[in-house]
Amino acid sequence: MHPDPLSLMRHGALLLALALSGLVAGASPVSAQSAIPENAHARSYGDGWECDRSYRLEGDACLAITVPENAYPTNRTYGVGWNCLHGFREVDETTCLAVAVPEGGYLDPSGQSWSCLRGFSEVGDLCEEILLPANAYLSDDTRNAVWLCDRGYEVVGDTCAPIAVPENAYLNGSKYGQAWTCDRGFNEREGGCEAVVIPENGYFHETGYGPGWRCDRGYEADSKGCEKIELPENAHLDRIGNRWECHRNFQRSRGRCVLNE
């Protein structure tokens, strides 16, 4: 019995399709493998490939990065491709030299520079010890001064000299201006402290200006001291009590309170 021509055609087409699919499947791995150059690998995500660690893309090839002694590769596509180890610094993008820490200094946390210890100051490439004068101590604010004087002393050149506190005064601890303040009941005058003379009907009033006293309520200050206030008709003492003012609907005129018209 002869085979059906239509069946033969279908069978032949199936064999051809299987052969072609086998060729394509067999060619794909070879083609993909040949596309990745030496010292490279397929990307873990997406398409394409990338150079192995310690190699860098140059054209279509992955060339080895020369990592100097005391350095490690960074596997970055920018820069020199390596960093110096802690305690070393990069020089001319070719070598890593050890950071030379002078005596009296310490290696910074960055590992690439140094700073001076407390009690030392940076002078060029050295840390020089700070020599304190008598009656002085190290300052924490080295931007202004590396040392300050003890309480009771002031900076005079490169030394700490005693502060001359006048009689009836005390040290105020201020960092600016006058280092001493007069005791209560005394006013500063010509570099000293002079007792405040309080007139009759007055009391001590501590201020940074004026005579240092104030009149009692109902008295006003004049050249003689505290004089009693004589209230005109339709007047009363003000809030402080050292002056008078007119009642409402009255106005002051020549020492009197006259009715508003």
C-alpha cells in the first residue's frame, strides 16, 4: 500500500522544524558565551556583562587594574579603582604612603591625616608642646587662645599677672570688660570704689549708673538731697512716687492743676 502524499508532506515539514529548532538552541549558548570577554561575567540583573572585580573596561576588553601595595580594589568604574588602607594616603594616584604621625599627635579616624593631642599645637609637620605660664590652664577653645589665666589673674603679654582689685570690691568672673565689681553700697569712681552717701529720706538703689540712691516715696531728688513733695490741689503722686501728676480732667500749668475747659 503506497503512503498518502499529504501525510508525507506533513511528516517532512515536522522533521524540518525540529531540525531548525535544534540548530538554534544549540547555537544560542555558544553565541552568548562568545559575547562575554575574558575576565568578565554576565550581569546579575538585566542584559549584558560587566568586568570582574579588579578589572576595568578598556574598549571591548577587561584589563587588570594595578593595585599598589597597602591598597585594595574598589570595583568602581570611576577613579583609580582602588583605595589606600587605613593609615595610608594616596600619592600621585600611583602609591599609598604611610601617614607619618609626629610625636604628640594621633591618627585621625579617617586614617589619612593626623591631629595634635591636647597640650600640643600644630606647627608645620610637628606637634609642639604648649608651654603654660604660671597661673594658667589649657583652653578648650583653641580658636581664640590656647591657654587662659586662672581666676584672679589676667593676660599680660605671655604671662598671667594678678588682677589689682581695689578695696571694697570683688572679682566678678567676667570674661569681658572690668574684672572686678564694687561691693554693695559702693560706686566705681576713678579706678576705685567710693561709698554711696545716702541722703535723709532716701535709700540705696543699686544700678549701673546714677548716684546709687533713690528718694523715698513722697520725696524728690534735688541738689540738696531728697526734698518733700508739696502736692498742689487736684494732684497726686505718680506710680514711682517721686513726682506728681494732675487728676483726670485737670492739666498741669505753672506748678498747678487747672480744670480742662
